Amino acid sequence: MKRVTTESGSVYEIDGDRIRRLPDPRVKRNIMRADGEWKTLLQPMADPRVGEPLTLILEPLVAYGPDGYGNTHGGPTMRFTTPVTSVEDTA
């Protein structure tokens, strides 16, 4: 498993074809839908590299609630992160 931190301070754990964004302890509510829950990556991800952003193609997140536009159905979710600042092997 890998733990990846980005410039914005977000921390992700990656375990094979699963990923989760850890909730930020500095805020009292989740910033993004389903923070802390494991999601399935629908497309293999390149190995995280310091200085490069992550591109994530995830299972549809509408299963966890409406998106910011109120949509309750849809296809895969794509997220882009700020550049990676550290990558740790945690396994």
C-alpha cells in the first residue's frame, strides 16, 4: 500500500485497484463525497511521482450522494489532484 500526500494537503491511500482520500483532521466535515471510504479505480493508475498530479478514474460517486450540481445518477467520476509532494510505502 502507498500513502500519497499532495500540495493541497490531501492524503490518499492506494491499495491495488482501490483508493481512499483520508478525511482532513483540520476540518469538521468531509470536503469531498465519501472521504475516508475505499473507492474502486476503474482504470489503472500510473505510479505516483513527486511533482506530478494524480488522475483518478473512479467508480461513480453518485452512489454516495448527489454531486455539487444535484445530480443523482451518472457515470465514472474523474478527479485530478494537486501535485504530489510525498509517496510512502506503508505495507
